[in-house]
Amino acid sequence: MSEREQAVVSNVSTGLFIGGKWRESASGARFDVEDPATEKTLTSVADATPDDGDAALAAAVGAQASWAATPPRTRGEILRGAYETIMARIDDLALLMTLEMGKSLQESRAEITYAADFFRWFAEEAVRISGRYSTSPAGGSRVLTMQQPVGPCLFITPWNFPMAMGTRKIGPAVAAGCTMVVKPAAETPLSMLALASILAEAGLPDGVLNVVPTTSARGVSEPLIRDPRLRKLSFTGSTQVGRMLIEQSAEQVLRTSMELGGNAPFLVFEDADLDAAVDGAVLAKMRNVGEACTAANRFHVHESIADDFTERLAARLSRLRVGRGTEEGVDVGPLINAQQRETVESLVSDAVERGGHVATGGSRTGDSGYFFEPTVLGNVPRDARILTEEVFGPVAPIATFGSDDDALVQANNTEYGLVSYVYTRDLQRALRVCEGLETGMVGLNAGIVSNVAAPFGGVKASGIGREGGFEGIEEFLETKYVSVALP
């Protein structure tokens, strides 16, 4: 590491953050955090035990009543202060993220901005929590409703967006008056630990936010989920793990928010603006090295333009520079670990064995680090695994369709339903297709859908609930009805 990289890493507190204090784990154990571009250790972090998780929940429970009673304006001002600090330190935070996750500095800066915007958005929503007062239909009473915080929450965040997936949950929880325990992914805990310091600096009271990194995700999380003191679970990650967590949460009938896997179709109709479609495809596929639940996973292109689209997309991806994200001019960083690279390789091999052809890329690259070339696969048959499994890497498989109905059948032929992308210049077709797609979000002639002011979430096996937008804070509020007798 360079001197600056070492300074940025060493500036992060690497203990557990419980009750406003930094401490070591109950066992004294620590685990290493790796740079996926070099396979070298960046630092070590305290490894939480179930006892540490219990202490974190106890701190959240102890702070809940006073935090719920804190004026909304005060809660909002804390979020606003944290937003301003994040933006003031964007260069260091972006470098830290690139070191632990691998994405380019340009992408890390974009994520830091996106992450901070959730604090700015929900700082403004904190003062808009409301209820209603109305006359009952019969006239003999009044209906009074109020919204109150759900209570202590557990947040389990993923490695691919190590700060934004935290602020998207923490922001509305703080605004609503909820306390929380956060378990960040073991691959990328440093960004969340840095965020905890920033929130404490912004004036967040002790115990409102508690952070417990661990290599024993189930060992720490399951006892918390089964604890009657917990009232809310929010998870972002795989559908497989999400199903297990939903089962566990049933015991205490927890409120749950689940942002799970995706298998996003990218539909290009024969009347599409091909230049715009290719631009959108690069954005939708290559954001975050393709390691995003919103990444375009499969491209369904009308048979009359498929060869042209394949050629253009391959030309664009072949020009992207692969390398360590801290280097100037790098577009594509490494995958998160060796296992993820092996999964990508397996899916590419299967598609080629079944008849697809490699238009560009197709192989791992580099002497160290978990790098894989930006890849375009043409003429991918419908039985290829890559069309049904989430690739989570820089690979664009292209299949064809012959009619609008065929496109919808292929797009909806999945258990997932997070996001889809549609490129067409026909307004009527656009509306029919958008209504027919079984996804929670649609990018119409747009390669990016994420927006702090919009509700993010999916249907089917892609999740429960919404994050962001006006809807995001509702996930952290309970509605109470009071019947007021007024003869």
C-alpha cells in the first residue's frame, strides 16, 4: 500500500461499536480484511461473538425510548450533519471503499455521493412523519391515527455497496426514531465502521447505532432475530439467505424488509436507438464490476438487430481498462474473491458449451487479484445457466426474441423480479411492456434506476418492502389508531 492508502486504513477504528464505545470482541478474536486487487491484507477487525451481538442489542434497547422521544428536527439535523461530513471526506472514504471492495475510485466516489444522499433525503423526511384526524362515518366518534417508531432493528448489509446499503437503512431508521444493530459483510466492514464514527461525530446518541462485524454471520444474527426485544429485520443479500432469515423472523413475527437477488432482463426492441441502448447496456452491466443486484444479467435483443448490438457492445466493453481501482484510468476492478470469479467462469463455460460464442473477453486476467475480463457472449441458447442464474460479474449474455410477447415470456421466466430495462421508441409498446414485466422497477430507455427519491425494491423472490423515496420511512413506522368518543 502507498503511504496515503495506509493512512486512510489506519484512520478507521477497527473494534466493535457498541453503546457509543469502541471495544474488542468478547473473545478477543480479529479477522483480516483483504484487498481483492492484490490479495493482501489491509488490516484486521474485531470479530464479534453472540455475546457481543447481545450487548449491541441491549444497547439499542436501552436507547430506544429516549431516541423515539427526540424531536424529529433534532434527528434530521444529525443526519444532515453526517451528510455534510461524508461529502467533506469523500476522497478518503472513496479510497477506503476501493481498497476493501475493489471498484474504481470513480465508482467509489459515486457510491459515497449516493450513500450520503440517503442521509440528506431522510433528514428532510424526519419532520414529515404524520397521522390524521377525521370524523367516523357514523359521526359518533373521531378517528385519530399516529405513526410511531417500530423499535430496535437489525440490519444485515452486503459487501458490494458497503456504505450505500447501510445509509439506505440507517437513514430512515434514524429519521423514524428507531435504534439499530448493524452487521456489515465480513468482506467489507471498513466503510461501515468509518460511517459509525461519522454519525457519532454528528451527535447521534450512544446506543442508537451499534456495529458488530463478524465472520460468524449466522452465529451472531440468529440469536438476535429470535430475541423478543428486536422488532425489525432489514436484509440485503442473496435470496437463499433471505428465505432462511424470513423463517427465523417468523418466531417473533418481526417486521421484515428484504432486498434480495435479481436476474435483470435488458430488452432491446427493433425500433430502439441502438447507440442509446449500448450506452445503457454498459451502465446497466458494468456498474460495480457487474456485482450489483440491479446489474443487467441477460440481454434479450430482437433477432433483426442482435448481431449489430452484439458487435457494438463487444467493441465498447473491449475498450474498458481492467486493473486495481486505485490506479488512474481504470474502469473495471477485481471481483470480490476467488469464489466469485470461479462462479463467473463456470457460467461463461456453460454458455459456450451450449452453443454461445465469446464476442470479447471470457477469461480471468492478471497475475494477482480476482480480475475477470469484460465479456460479451453472443447467441446464448435459452437453456444456458447464465440466463437463469445471477452472474454477479462483468459478463453480458445475449439471447434473441422474435416478438413482443416472446420478449415478455423470456423476461418473466425467472423467480426473481427486481428490475428490468427496456429500450424502444414506441410509446404504446413501452407502456405495454412496462406493465407486463414482473419486476418492482423498470428502466425505460435508462441504464440506471437507483434514485434516493424513488422506492427501491422487487417482487417475487427479489424481496419484500421498499427502500428510499417517501415509502422508505414507512418501513420503520407502526400506525396506531385511537378511537375518540365524541357523542
